[in-house]
Amino acid sequence: MDGLGRVLVAPLVAAILVFGVWVAGGVITNDFATSVALTTAWFAVAGIACAAIAYFVRGVRLPVLAAYLLTAVAVGGYLGWSTLHDRVVHERVVVGTPASGVAATPPSPPSPPSPASLASPAAPATRAPATPSPARQAEPVQLVAGEFRSGEHSTSGKAAIVRLASGRLVLTITRFRTSPGPDLRVRLVPGNTDRGDGTGARDLGGLKGNVGDQQYQLPERARVGDASVVIWCRAFTATFGAAHLTPS
């Protein structure tokens, strides 16, 4: 094999190994434990295949073995670190008044009449229009909320969507705890579901930490009615936990 062929062997081996990890971990099954087992098995099979190629085709021994070892260490190290290492966050999150509480707040009682007004001739009774106070209009309002239920891993905490005074919507996740994992995403999915890849799912970004309070900005026109917040492992197409949001 010529020099160019030897150069191309290394990236080819790396690409095949990474592609196999994606298929074994994220395509064949939605079960997290099975995905991990299949990924481990793929590493073993690929290692045996690379060793056989290196033994029988001595001209590519070095690039094949080097590509396999470097890729296996990089991918395996990332998966191992992200699966075994907790990421703890303590963001300051917005706390909103439940929407039902804002709507049900009774108006302030009228002020008692002053002695001067009692002494003056009676004026026709008038009633001012009932309008919410500027302070109440400006406070954050919690529109929907729900408790997390476990998926492939034990998950607990509360998810809520809060409307800020500016009208912007944010998702808050509090008292949160789940297992660490690779490529965890926060997704808003229509309906009561635990599937992060469902129809209409909106990806809000990577999970900032598997432990602690955190906040995410929602896109414009995001559906906040009948929806679920799903902690989705994109690498292994598995749900770590989900919270069905109901009106507050």
C-alpha cells in the first residue's frame, strides 16, 4: 500500500469506530442499559477486527492500531467521564406567583371615610374601574408546572414555565437531581410524554447540570399548555426523566 493509502486508513478507522458507537448506542435501542452494553460490545468487536487487519496487512499496522487506540480512548473517555461525573449547578432562578393565585387575588378593601368627608354633603357614589396594580402586573407569573418522574434513571425535581414582566418566557428547574450522562438535553415536547424526540419537540440546550437549580430561555411561540419537559440523552436516545406541565 502506498503512502497516501496509509494516511487515509487512520481517519477511515476512526470514522467507522465513531459511526458504530452512534449506531450501537443511539439507533438500535432506546434502552439505556442495552445501549451501553451494545457500545461496549462494539468496541470489543472493532478492536478484534483492527488487530486482525494489523496482523494480516502489515503495511497498515501502525495507522490502524493508532487510530483505534486514540479514538477508543477519546470516545470512551468522554462517555466514561460524562457518565460518572456529577455536574452541580446553583443558578439563581426566577420564582413566579402561580397564575391561579394572581387571578384569584381579591381587590383591596376601600379606605374608611375621613371625618371631613362625613361632615360634607354626600356626593354621588362612584366606582373606579378595577385594574390590577402596577406592582402586580410587573411580577413574574408561573403559568404551568410539574414534578419530574424517573425514566431510565432516578430523577426528581420541579419544572415550571414563568412569564417575566417583559413578557419573555423562561423554564426553571428546581430541586433537581438525576444521574450524570453523556449529551443530556432539555427538551419541551407537546403532550404528556417521556419521549424527547417526539413530534414538535423543541431543544432548549444542553442540561447545565444533573444536580441543582437552573433556568432556560424559551423560544418565541413556544407551546406552554399541554406539554412535557424531558431530560433526553441524545447519545443513547434515552429519557432520564420527564415532567408533565399543568396549569398553576
